[in-house]
Amino acid sequence: MCVVRLRGPLKQLAGGEADHPVDGATVVEVLRELERSRPALDGWILDERGLIRRHINVFVNGEQEREDSQVGPDDRIDILPAISGG
């Protein structure tokens, strides 16, 4: 299982837990499983088409990745919502 680390409001939606072990072969499979196991996250990371929302950044082992990127059991996926302000 890879570990998904949530930050900011996503962490709060997931019950305050930052780290979540999740199975999946690609980034999108892992994110779907995360949303399935944590229903409060549903729709916050993936849109209705199953794509990562524009304001969400996904990093696998420190490198920004997209939906079809492969992941392994020792990978760490960081999910960071974009920060805006003025």
C-alpha cells in the first residue's frame, strides 16, 4: 500500500488524519479508493469525470504527477490544495 498524505482542509474532511494507506496501481485508482474509504472527501479531489480537480496538486515522491501515473507500494502521495489569496 502506498501512503497518501492530506494537507489543509482535505485533512480535516478526512477526520483530521494526515496519512492514509491506500491500494492502487495508478494515481487515479489510489484517489478513487481514498474517496471511497473517506466519503467526506468525495468530489473534493476528483471531479465528476474522474480527473484531478484544477486546484489540487498531486505529488508522488516529491514529483508532480497526473491521473495515469503509476504508483507502487512504497510510494508516498502528497495531496495539496492550491492556496490563493491577495
